[in-house]
Amino acid sequence: MPVITTTQGKQFAAAKGESLLDAALRADVSLAYSCRTGRCSTCRSRVLSGTTEALHEETGLAVDERAAGWILSCVRAATSDALIEFDDLGDVRLTPAKTLPCRIHSLELVSDDVLKVTLRLPPNSGFSYRPGQYIDVIGHGGLRRSYSIANAPAKGAHLELHIRRVPGGAMSDYWFALAKPNDLLRMNGPLGTFFLRDAAGLDLVFLSTGTGIAPVKAMLEGLAEMAPDISPRSASVYWGGRTPQDIYWNPGALGFEHRFIPVLSRANAEWAGARGHVQNALLADNPALGQVSVYACGSDAMIHSASEVLTAAGLPARRFHSDAFVCSAAV
């Protein structure tokens, strides 16, 4: 069984055909990840020695990244002992995912194409998660889709999801046409590593597009409960949509001071706010990027563009955290 060594000095064994990410998680080594399908690049890692093989296509990698030895650990298996540079989360302990029954508690259409769903879990489920993580909802016939949790943990609270309509999508057709309160489903989670890292004294910036505001909302609610000695110096939220109707949630009642900048790409002449793309709206505000930590969630195009332009402008690469929403391979 190949032995994997990280550049932080940790080691774990990887079985034949087992993804490097799964092997690490099994050994309680916490690595950054999101989609687990090779389509985002959150788990991007670099092979320094040894060999690996692709289990699935790594669509989240550019050609030049592959040539430089970068891989996606969620869809790569080791074929020999290897030394690999991972995005290691250090001493962070990830709660193991588990599958639980759940029922729909409520459904609310919050915009023309976004549905707010709340799920209730069994009282003794013991489910815990970090604000920003996601779950997989498992419907009839084993249909499975990923959704970010849109609320911070609270005793006895339900799980809130923001679900965008996908024309022709099998799960989307269920949510928008068939779902009703008390429907029985299953969920698996918590999943992903899109959650707040060390924030004390930093200026936090959240970039989101569309329903990418869901995990941001959860993290903001978590910030409101954070002790002063570990709190950020400031928090700013840039939320991108096409028209004012896409800005379906108002963060004004969060209970702590923050800046909220809605950014529209197809606003009419009456719109007096920011226009274009969220990353450009942030740069237009001339932030001191050396003291900024960015959390970006939304379209894959926004994630890649924001990472490129912000790091080029002076943002430390280790302070750009992201969760790209990628369409299901089978709608």
C-alpha cells in the first residue's frame, strides 16, 4: 500500500484505487476539498515525487497546471510512495460525514428562481457542522445533489438551503414542482472545507454570486456569535446578481457591523449601486489586501477570475478561500 508524505511531515497510507483525499480523511488528515468530482480546484495539490493516476477527468485543472505537476486529490490515486504538497488544514479536525433521515419543514420562493428550503433532522441526530459547509441531499431513486447550509448551527435549529431552479434538472423539478412539507429525504454531511480559518484582526471580504450567498450567510451568522479576541477587524460582503430581484436576502439584521455591497451585472439606468463583477467592485474600493482574507463562493468563472486578479493585486494566496458551485454532471 503506497505511503503518502505531505510537505508538512504527515503520513498516511492509500489503498489501490482510493483517492488521495479519501485516504487522507480516513487517516484523520484534514485537506481542503469541495466538489469531490474533479471539477473545481479546491483540492489542488502538487506531486513532488512519486506517481499517481487519474480516477476521473480533472476538468478543474488548466493544461499548464497539469504540466507543472498539479493534480486534484479527490480524483487521483497513488501508484507508488509519494511526496505531495497539499493544502493542509493543520490541526483542524473535520467532523466525519454521516447519512441521516430528514424531512422538509418548509418551502418558500424567495425570488423567481430561488427556493428556500428548511429541513428538520431527528432530535437525537447529533448532527454538527461548521458554518460554510454543505450537505448532499438524497432524493427518491438515489438522486443526489449538493447544497450549502445557509444558517449557522444553533440548538434545535433546522438546516436552511437556497436552491436555484435548473431548467430540466431532475432534482430541480422535484423541488419546484413536487416537494411538500413533511416529505422524507436523506442527507449526508457535513462536507467541504469552506469555513472560516483564523480571522483575528483581519479584514474579511466575502464574494458571492447567486445562491453562493448561502454559505456566506451561515458564516456571517457565526461571526455574530464570535468572541471579541478571535473576531476580525471588519467584514464586507459583495454579492453579485443580474437584477435587483436576484438580491433576495438582506443581511442588515445580522447583529454586528459590516459593509454590504450588492453588485449587479444587468442593472437598468435607475440602479445607483455597484455594477459588473464582485471582484472588480472589491478592487475599485482600493482595499489594503495585505490584511485581507477573502472567502468566495459562486460560479466557477467568478472564483477563478477573483483568485487571479486579487492575488495579482497583492492578496496573499493562502488567504483566498473558495467554494465553486459546479453544475451536476447529470441534471
